[in-house]
Amino acid sequence: MTELTHPIRVDGGWVVLRAFDPADLPALRAAFADPDVSRWNGIPLDLDAVGHWLARRNDWSDGTHASWAIGDAAGALLGSVSLHRIDLDQGDAEIGYWLAPAARGRGNATAAVELATGYGFDTLGLRRIFLYHAITNPASCRVAAAAGYLLEGTLRQSHRYADGRVHDEHIHGRLSTDPAF
């Protein structure tokens, strides 16, 4: 793998994966204030903390994540998608995503997950990408299934989310040898 230090643009037509821009800060703060985004992600609202979050997402130099802003064709911020916990020795990573409220229900998350998955398989050479979500988050389950991630099971009391509760989670997985969706 070529060492990357910053996000590489991935163009998917109406959805684009790109670096976060300082101009995204107001839209990020608004998205982070959304109850669904904050419930599952626990992202900060303070402007300095949001700026720090943005800088970490744009710094790929440690090789453990590939994170993007999800933008529309005009560049407006729709959300975020990340391959994280990248383990090149094992050939796997975890994928996570969120969308701003106005971007939901139009296939944007599925398109972004498909683009990031393709990047993981084709550019990073991963063999497996997995996805966790609280079972009480059915929208995330629909995105996973639509992007070709097979439901592999339920993990009981698996993770404490930002709402402070420990949730059961579904685990979904996709292999590089699975058919493309």
C-alpha cells in the first residue's frame, strides 16, 4: 500500500468522498447536534473540538483509518464515512458512517459505504470489512444490507454508545470476493 497522509477523493457521481474542509465546520456542528448522530457517535459540539475532530479525520498518516466527508456533486456536506481499525496484516477494517438529517433516505449512505468499501478492497487490498450497529438502529441495518454487507450475527450487550446505554449489536461483513452490489 502506498503511504497516504490525507483523504483521496473518490467520485461516485452524485456522492463524492472528499477531505473535510474548514468551511464544513458549521454544517458539522449542526449535524453533530442531531439526536441520531449524537446518540450513536458522541461527537463534540464545541467549535474547537469539532475543528480538532475534522483535523484528525483528514490526517491519515498513522495508517489506521481512511476517513472522508460525504459530499454531494456540488460539494455540500452530507455526512461522513470511515474505514477504521485498519489492519493490513490481517487484511481487515471496520466501516462506520453517519448522515446529516437532510441527507437521509436518498441512498447517500449506501453509495458512500459502497465507495469506501471499494477503496478498501481495491486500493488498500483488504479482504474483509465489517460493520457494527446497535440493533435499535434499523436505518443502519438497511444501509449495511443495501451495500452488500451480510448479517453475521448479534453481539449481546456489546457496546456502550454515546447515549450511555450498552446495546446489543448486529455485526455485518463483506469479503473482497463477495459479488459487487
